[in-house]
Amino acid sequence: MNTFRELFENLREFAVAVGAVTMFLLRMLRHLPRAITRPSLIVEQIYNSGALSLVIIMICGVFIGAVVGLQGYEVLQRFGAEESLGVGAALALLKELGPVVTALLFAGRAGTALASEIGLMRATDQLTAMEMMAVDPVLRVAVPRFLGGAISLPLLAMIFIGIGLYGVQLIAVQQLGVDAASFWSQMRAAVRVDDVTDGLVKSCVFGVVCSLIAVYEGYTAIPTAEGVGRATTRTVVISAVLVLMLNYMLTAVMLR
Amino acid sequence: MQSDTTPSQVTRTTVTDNIVEIRDVYYSVGHRSIFSGLNLSIPRGRITAVMGPSGTGKTTLLRLITGQIRPDRGQVLFDGIDVSQLSRRELYRLRLRMGMLFQNGALLTDMNVFENVAFPLREHTDLPDALIRNIVLTKLQAVGLRGAARLSPAELSGGMARRVALARAMATDPEMLIYDEPFTGLDPISMGMIVRLVRQMNYALGITSIVVSHDVDEISILADTSYLISGGKVVASGSFVELKDHESEIVHQFMNGLADGPVPFHYAPAPDYFTQLLSDDT
């Protein structure tokens, strides 16, 4: 009986949390037209979430690409198909690794920065001070950061994919001796526009989800050091789980 | 100052000499009652102090006056307008007529001192940058921090941060300024500066000030009228001298800083000391 009650209670809490996040998203969307009239605030947040994440994205892109090159070569050479490495790597990076790994890195770097920044603003009464100055913190703080993150992630994913492909060819062509002409020509011939748009759609969805979770967790953080720490941790955990869940769902829909 | 909205659009019920009136207010957090039938008035153009032991709801009272929270029962009137009945938009209009100084200053940490003071002007007006610059410099000059305009909040001392916050609160020329524990953690010089500024601002600009504090010495030289809150109600009110001579035990304990009295030294729900020492219970 207790197990059922606990299960019911957990489901109820989950439903309440989903409802609260949805209400917060709707509140932000209501402010969207006014927020767009001040592009400088959004550009500033694209810089904070996007430009400042570039180094980590580029370093990880090279190494992920290098590993894909090594493992891909190891598997494909068993069938004498190492010339097809470019195709396999490009599809893997475009459709899965690019959007997913970028989203996970984004949640770890920019997501935590957003959640802790907004959470600290809450803890130090900055958000309350804005309300007392008749400035809506959702409009002034949450929406520009949400938009900045949502715009940055697809851009970062594209950069990650480009750098990743460079990493693949660095290992496959430069080190393992795969023919460069075959590597690039097979890739160009096999990769379709759909493959690119699939990856782009995924990274756009992940951008919205990761930014929403980060901004929501920061905005609703308990105004203490422990509360801000918890909000930051929750941002990474919830974002990672949602990204992987949504990735499966989106892939299933796209392959139908 | 230009504004896209005007507070006068909000309907008034009555206009009195009191800018704020709290009428029979009840407020609870969970099962804990904070106010039970609170009544008090803040006279227009004067400095009113709200005092009381820690945890009596002084800051909660400020949050009620500014509409951050709503009472369970009763009325909170600002210039005749029932704050608890306003929509968010109406409340924001009303808040353009109030300024609030937070205990820690609550300066926006991603902006320097100049931008902090300019913030409400940039948000609520279409004034040209040159005019905003002049207004900000005037406000900073008034609090003696014109030379700190380019410093970041992290480079300011506690007293300086509060003076900047005061300049920011004054930027839109509000009718009423609310100070939440403005003296906490300040050295005597900074405290003296804040006391001087509160008086100067109030009488030079003809505004109303509400000071929430438990610093009896500072309140004695600052406030025209004082309220002492305890147990969810006003237990004493009047001039500082009247409060000092009040016969109530709680007022006497508070005004004289006595460690024991109606507010006990020991937190109440504890078993007998020796019984607990001899038992295994924690």
C-alpha cells in the first residue's frame, strides 16, 4: 500500500514539476516579442553561452572525431571498406554525436553557468531588487539568457561537427593512410540534406530544453548557497537525461 | 521623468495624511502566524521606524507594503490603494512611486556603479544618454560616491554598496523610500553617513521614509515616529522618548537590550536541563 502511495506521490510531484516548467516557459514566451526589441541583451547572452563555450566544444570535437576515426577504421578494415570511413563518421557526427555531445557539454558549461548566475542573483536579492524597480526579471534576466542559449547550441553543434570531421580525417587520412579523395568524395556523395537538417533540428530542440532547464532551475533556486548548488547539479542531471531521452524519440520519429 | 504608465490609472479608495495604512492584517507562513491583526500607519513626509526583535516579521511587513506577498486577511493601503488587490502590471506601476534599499544593497553584479544607478532610468524612460549621465552623476554626488562611478559592486565596501543602492533607489524620484536594516554590519562612520543621508533625502526631497531596524541608537536620532512589533502586533508606538518610557515589559527589554525577559534567553520547547543530561535522549 505504501509503495503505491509513494509511487502516486512521486508521479504527482513529477506532474507538478512539469506543469511549473511549462508555466515558466509560457511566461517567457509571452515576453518574447518585447525581449526581441532589445537585441543587445540577447547578443550578450549568445556571447556568454556560445562564444565562451567555443574552446571546450572545439577541443572535445577534435578528440571525439579522432576516436570515431580510430574505431571506424578498426571496424571497416575488417570488411575492406575503410574508404567508407568518411561517410560513417559524417553521418554519426551529423545525426547523433554532434547534437548530443554538444548538448551535454553545453549543459555542463553554459547550463551550469546560467543556473548558478541566476540562482546567485536570487540569493543576493538582485531579482527582488529588479521587481522593486518595476522591472520584470523574467523579461530582463530569464528571456535573454534562454534565447541566447537556444540560439548558441545549434551553432556550437555545427562547429563541433566541422571540427569533429577534421579530427576524423586527421586520424584516418593523415595517420592511417585512408585515401583522401575517396574519404571526401564518398562523404559528399552519401550525405544528404536530410541528414544535416535532422542534426540541426535535434540541436535546436536540445538548445531549447537545456536553456529552459538552466534558466528555470536558477530562477526557482532556494536562495541559499546549498540551494544554488543543488540547482546547478539538477541542471546538469535533468538536461543530460532529457537530451538522451529526446534524442531517442527524435531519432525514432526521423527514421520512420 | 517619462514613464510608459502612470500610477494614477490605479483606482484609489481614500486619500489620507498617511501614505501607508495597514488595517487588521493577518499573515501566516504554513502554520506559523506572523501577523494577527496588525494595524499601523506611516505618516506622509516623515521618517517612521519599524523595530522589533529578530523574527517578528519586520521584513515581512515591508514585503506586504511593496506587494511582494499578499496578506491572508486585512488591507495594505498605499496612498489609498489596496496593494493586495493589484495585478502584476498595476503593482509595477505603483512601485515606480516607491524605492527600496536592501540590507545587502542588492546591486546588479554584472554592472558597474554608474550602470546600476542608471538601470531604472534606462528601463523606464527614453531619456538620452547625456541626460541619464547627468542624473546619475547628480545622484552619486548626493551620496558622495561620484568618484566610484566606474567601480564594480565587488570593489565596494558594505557602506558604499548601500549608498550606491540608495542613489539607485532615488534615481526615479520616488515618493517613498523603504530601508531594510540599513545599519546592519556597518562601521560607525558608515552608519553615520547612512543616518545623515536618510535624513537629508527625506527632508530635502519631501519624501516619506520607512526604516526597518533593531539598532535602537540610530533610530533614536533618525525617526520621527517608531513602531515596535512583537507577537504579530504593534506593542508600542510613538516618539523614541515615549517608547523608552513605555511600561510594557517587552518594550523595556527591547529598548534596553536585556538578554532575558518576555523574549527568553533559552529557546522554549526544551525539556528540563538536568533530566535531559541524565537521559540518553539528544
